[in-house]
Amino acid sequence: MKFITNHRLGAALLALLVIVSLSACGGNGQDHPAEDGAAAPGIAVQVQTVTSDTIATENKVSGKISADNEHTILIASTAKCTAVYAKAGDQVQAGDILCTLDLGSALSSYNAAQISYSAAMQSYNDQKAVLDKQVQLALDNANNTKALFDIGAASQLEVDQAQLNYQSAVAGRNSTLAQLEAGIQNARSGVEQLDTALEDVDSNGNVIAPISGTLATFSAVEDSFISNAMPLAVIDGPEQMKVSVSVSEALVPKLNPGDEADVYVSSIDQAFTAVIRSVEQAANMQTQLYTVVLTVPADVGGLMNGMFADVTFHTDVSQNAIVIPTEAILNDGETQYVFVVEDNAAQYTEVTTGLAGSGVTEILSGLSAGQSIVTVGQEYLTDGAAVRVVSLEG
């Protein structure tokens, strides 16, 4: 029994010590102010001051780098290479002999095409002379018959028949000449193709470099035959490079020669501004896209033929526009809104947007320069909610 009494006494003393200790520390702290550095009330947000700036729509497409002055040598027909004087990667000068070909069959084809073209022209001229004479005779007969009719020496039936004969002669002449013209065009095309294919070859079968530059590709091998299905050689000129891209019909009207575009070549981590040189007005038959060519600035180096490039066109430019970070805009169905901070409170504000690009969006209505909008933490806000600004930009 004595042991139990002493134990209870010890427990009572321990409880008293705890109470005294809590009293000394302020109990649960409700009657004491927060320690220095404690967070103020409100949801923590980052804000940015609304400003005016220039904004443009960004249109990104993929393109390809190529030599600005590139020449392709293509031989018309299969030919044997009898000598080779260069290799791919060599620097060549205009007029250098690259290789020598046995062009017996190619020259025969060229001569045959020339003969075919000459024969087509001669046939056309001969036939035209005969047909013109027949038409003239038919016309004279029609006129004479009409004159006889006027004096009562021919019937209306004879006049009508003479006129029909004249019209038939004209139609026959035009039809025949149209067929002959088609034959001439085919023959001319054959000659022009061979002229183009042999324009870099002299009378001795030597393939001549038409420009100075780098021999980008060269397929000639001594004592082997070259193919007419692929270029014999491609020479990249020493001038600056160009960028070619294909764009949709919707973008074509917004691009003009002289406009600038941003170009990035990832393979060499090179970024630069290029100028539009040309915008084709006819679509490619297969892709239905339009080719746009941009000139690379003269001080840009390290580019190689065939490199891929990302091209960004800036269109629909708006100056002195209210521009805010796109991330600040929230959506509720078709409604767009932001939160404006006033007197440490979030104000729900609906906005109308315009152009978008480079992570920013144009605001057409709802905001004005100088206001503070929430850019981080807006997802947790409601209209009138207390906020605590932890970072201010702009």
C-alpha cells in the first residue's frame, strides 16, 4: 500500500511540471503573435506587368540547304568512261576536264534527233504550202460562184456547196497543220533534251566543268559505263548557300521577296536570319505545295549541301499590341480569362486573344498596359482570392 501511494505522488508531480512548462512556452501559442519570417496569408503566385510589344504569327516548316550556284551534269545516254581526271570532293575550276566519254551512241542519237527535227520542219512547210493553195482555190471558187449567182448564172445550191467546200478546206488544213506542229514540238523537245544533256561535253567527248566549285558528287569510273538515270556530276559553286522550303497555299499570299525568316540548322547548331528570294506561284504537281527560296547571309559558314533546316516565317505582324505570356491564359469552354492582382487579391478578368507566337499571345480586349497578371499559380485561384506575390517580372 505504501508503494502505491508513493507512485501516485510521483505521477502528480510530473503532471504539474508539464503544466508549468506549457505555461512558460505560451501554451498552444494562440495568445502570441507569429514568429518573424512566418508566411503572410494568401495563395503564393508569380505575376508579370502587362506591356505592349510587337508580335507576329509563327509558321514553322522544314527545308533543305543547297548550294546557291549548283550545276548538275547529266549525260543523255549510256556511255563508256575512257578516262577520269577528278574525284568527288575536289575543287575544280570552270573549264577543267573531269573525264572523257565514248559518246558514239549519244552522238548518233543527237544526230538522229536533229535529222528528225529538220524532217518535221520540212514536212510542215511543204504541207502548209500545198494546203494553203487548196484553201485559196476553194475561196476563189466560192467567190466566183457567188458572183455568178449575182448575175443569175448560178443557183443558191451551188453557192452553198462552194462555201461548204471552202470551209472544209480550211478545217482540213488546220487539222493537218496541228498534227504536223505536234510532231515538230516532239522533235524539238528531243533535240533540246540532248542539247542540255551534252552542253557540258566537247566534240572529243571530254566532260567540262561549267563552273568553279566543289565536285559534290562524281560517278565516273574509268573503263566503266555511266548511267543516264543519274547525274554524272554535281558541282557546288563557291557562292553562298540557299534554303528551299515547301509551303501550303494558305501561307503563300503572306510571303513576299525581301521578307526575313529565322533559320536553324540543328546538325551544326547554327541559327541565322535569311531573306526570301522567291516565292513560286505554281504548286508542285505531286505535293501541291509551293517552293520558297531564301538567301543565306554571306557571313554564315559551316553549311553543307543537303543539310536540313527549320525555317520560321513571321506573318500577320501586330505592333504596339498588348502581349502576355500564353501560359497566363486559362480556358473555360470558349471563354478565355486571366487573373489580375489588385490590392493583394486575384481579380477574374475575361480576355479576347489575337495573334500567338514565341510563347506569347496578343490580347485584343480585357487588359491594359501596367496591370499585373498572374503567370504562375493561377490554376489555384478564384475571383477575389487573397494572393501573396512571391515573384514579380516586367
